[in-house]
Amino acid sequence: MEAAGAARIRARESEVRELIRRLGVRLGSLGWVVIVLALVEAGWLTFDGTRALVVGDYVTPKSGPHAGQLGPWSKVVAAAGIEPRSTLMKSFHLGLGAAWLVVIACYAMRMPWARPGMLVCAVLGLWYLPVGTVLSVLQIVLLCLPALRR
């Protein structure tokens, strides 16, 4: 049973590699690092924003000293005059995350406008303390390296 599963995974990997080859996608390892970092941040923003709009609240700890509390990002947003649990903020989470996922796909396909788009998304993600800020800063630094500016 496990061998069949492993064979299916290898077949899928081969299909993905072939699709990437056909699309002419050639990114160096730094480009793929940027994509992975962006996928983590954009994926979480999309998931958490969608969940907040559907269920009514973001993912928060269920127990412990921070039970039910939002992360440090909520203080940044509140200082800007936006209620962190408002529909506006939940929609911003979803909108930024979804737009970023589209830009990631375009970056992977080497569309000329996608690198600046990735930079814009990373800058827009700086408010998402603490993890989003770290991921965004790493992306900005990597995207500004000469190897990724081409």
C-alpha cells in the first residue's frame, strides 16, 4: 500500500517537473525560497481571512495565557484606527492573501511585472507581526538581490 502511494507521489512530481519545464520556468534556488516564504505568508492570510469571514473569528489559541487573543499585528492595526476583528480587516486578510497567491504564480512563470508585484505584496505584509513581518523582510531582501533582479 505504501509503495503504491510513493509511486503515485513520484509520478505527480514527474508531472509537475514536466509542466514546469514546458512552461519554461527556470528559477534559481533563491527564487524558490522567495516563493516558499510567500506561499506560507499568503496562504495563511488567505486561510485565516476566509475562516474569519466564514466562522466569525481568526484562529486564536484555545487555552493558555493568550487564549482568544490576536497576535501583535492587531495592535498595529488598531493603532491605525482599524478594528482588528472588523469585516474590513478580515476582508483585507483574504484580499491580500489571494492577490499574493496570484502574484506568486505569475512570479513562478517569470512574468516581467511579477517581481515588483511580489515586492509590493511583501511590503503590504510587513504589518503582520511577528511572523509575517519576518517573512516579508526576508522576501524583500532576497528580491532586491542582483541575482533575482534580472
